[in-house]
Amino acid sequence: MLEVKGIEKSFQDIKVLKGVDMKVDKGDVVAIIGPSGSGKTTLLRCINFLERAEKGEMIFDEARYQLNKVTKRDIAGLRKKTSFVFQNYNLFRNKTALQNVTEGLVVARKVPRDQAKTAGLQALEKVGMADRADAYPHQLSGGQQQRVAIARAIVSEPEVIYFDEPTSALDPELVGEVLNVMRNLAAEGRTMVIVTHEMQFARHVANHVIFMDEGVIVEEGPPQEVFEAPKEERTKRFLATVREGFGADG
């Protein structure tokens, strides 16, 4: 479904991605973990063209794209098949929850407003926010805003949803409500690629875990293998520092 090969990306003289390969099959929930500065978010942004990679190839639905030569038209076409959930929600402050969810349908996809409203309310219902459809972002908690952002991501029925540390901006007591929504999406069979520092979520919800450090994939595999029997010393050291996040069954 989605495969990227040899992604390289630098910022000035710092090489952030050093030839990263990744494959995502339909229905996969891929969790990308690793220390800050390891290249996780940059990888996600490159495969959604929020950053332009210097090298690398993408295969999406059997079509091939050179990441440093992809056209604006190709990017627009690929983005219609994907959605992106940001750390800081990125909601329009002057629009209601429902308007935030439907804006992309109406403006970018030319969906009639009545049809978009129906789809938007269904998406808000799915994330438990239908009763706040007329609320503005400033009237919502961080967790509620992020759930609206997830509704916006799913309303177009994308083939893949990218999540960039969707709980990192939230107060601890609000994290659970967002993770529960994501668990439900995973249970539906949605294809998701998630950069996260929530180790319990990665361990119990993902079916494939990627550990990155210093711009490369150090180790990857099923969560049971990566978390319980890591092969690489660097993975073992990282997991030792976050072991308390696993909970009692860690």
C-alpha cells in the first residue's frame, strides 16, 4: 500500500534522515518511537510532503514517486488519500468544530455543504464530540480539540492517517480520551502511522513498531519482539529509560 525507500533529509549541515526505508500494509498500525531528535517527525513530514526530502522513493497504491521531484499535482493527489493529525491540533480558531471538520470537504473536495455536514457530524460522533459541534476551539479542552482534529482527519475516509505525537501537547489527564479514540480507529482496521512517546499505546495497539535513533531505523518488528526481546543494544537502552511507562505488565 505504502512504501518509502532511502529517504534522506538534512537541515543545513545536519543530516536528520540517513536513508530510511518503511513499508505500511493496509490495516497496519505502525508506531514510530525513539528519543527526541531521532528523525521521527521529520520522516512523517517528508512522506506527507510537509518537508521535501533530498532523496528517496515512495510507492503508494503501486504508483512510484521520486520524493525530490514530485510535482504539486502529485502531492495534491496523494494528500487526498491521506490525512495528518498534528501535535497542536491546527484548528481554525474562528470556525466551529463542525466547520473545522467540513472545511476540507467543501473547499478542497467540492463536496456539497449538506453532504459535508452529514459526514462531519458522523465523524464528530465517532470521536465523541457530536454534542460540541457548534463550539469554537477556545471553548474546548486540548483533548476535545485534538478529537475534533481526528474527526477532521477521518471525515474524508483516507487510506492512511499520519499522527505526529498527537498527545504531546495535552495535559496528562486528557491523554486517555485521545488514545481511546485512536484505539477505536485501530479496531476498525484503519491504516495509521503514529509517531508517539506513549509506550503502552505503541505496545498494545500497534501491530508494527519502528525504533529510530540518529536518523536511522535501529530496529523494527512486532511490538512483543521490540518491547520484550529487543535485539539491538541501543533499543534496550532506550526502553530501559521509559520502562516505567509500560505499567504493571511491562
